[in-house]
Amino acid sequence: MSLDELIDIPTKNKIKTIVFDLGGVVFTSGTHLTLVKLVERYHIKDLNALNLFFKSEPDNEGGLLRLGHLSMDEFEAKFYSKFKIIEKDLQNLRMIWFSNYLPYFHILKILQILHENYRLIVFSGNIEERINFLDSRYNFLKLFHKSFFSYDYHYLKTDREFYYELLNHLHCKPSEALLIDDSSEIIDIAKSFGFHTLLFSYTEQFLKELLFYGIKIEL
């Protein structure tokens, strides 16, 4: 069967807006590696408590940070206090954490190409200081036409209200938009709003699946 036969013809070439997650799509998922490094550096024994501290849940420190209800300074201070760490360099934790986010192979070039023909949107549960750090290092925000961050809207990616904010700025119907995320939970929520979706694993898989939407990238 040819590629054209595999493509849903009504869908082909009608995508107008592409919505990108950041961690796990544009950048590697740096939190997992960060937790490993913190365990090694500070000899933390309670791994469940450490995971929960960083997790994106509305009532814990990681969630409150992403919601914009905690500053990074406050988050760091709580981390040092909770895990009884003597070292008080408030820049240390964020540098360990933020520097573990690296762009996926060729992804910035792909965004440059897509930017010419599609409206590109960031839709991310994130941390203001981390976005500033990554943008200063990779200058990636210029590749997007609009950004939605959890800390600006005070919603997490699991909050349906966040998607209503996104819908107001698509400049198209959700059936004309493609949302890309590395979380199957987020993919399911997006589908319920009528988005086309793509579950991201790695760059080559991503480029191959874009073909099903009539989007071909020449690198």
C-alpha cells in the first residue's frame, strides 16, 4: 500500500497549527536524570519523597512551581530543608536540573522549517526560570508564534481549562491542529477536544508520522 493510500485524505494537508510540548518533545526529559544526579550528589535515601517533590501535581512543590505559585528560590529552599542538605548554594539545584534538558536531534532545524508554513505553539507545563535558561542557551522561543506556559495561566497540562485557553489562540479549528506530546495522558485529553495528535518518542519516528498529515521535512 502506498503512503498516499495510508494517509487519511480529508486530513492530508489541512493542518494549520502545530502545538508542541517542550520537555520530552523539543527537549529531552531532564527531570529523570536530575533525580539520579541528586541521589548521587546528596545521598538521598527516600526516593519516593524525592519523586513526589518534583512531580507535576497541583498540591506538591513541583506542581506549585509549575503553576507559578512557588518561585524557583522558594522551591530550592524547600528542597534543601526537606532533604536536610547543608549546602546552601541556591543556584546549584537549578543548574543541575535545567542543564539536563537538551534539544532532540535536529529538532530546532525542524522547527525552523515548520515555522515557515504553520502556526507553531508551545503548550507546556513548565517553570519560568527554566524557560529563561533554555531560551538564553538555545534561542528557541523565536521559532514559535505563541507560547502557553502553566506558570502564566496557573493551570497544569491535566487541567481542561488550560485547553480552553489554547483553543482561543489556535487561529483554526482543533480539527485543523496537530498536538504533539510525549504523554499518552495528555494525548487522550487533546483528542477529547478534537485535536489531531502525535505521541512523540524520538526524532526519526516524529518525522515519519508527520508524513501521515502531509508534512514532509527535508533536512
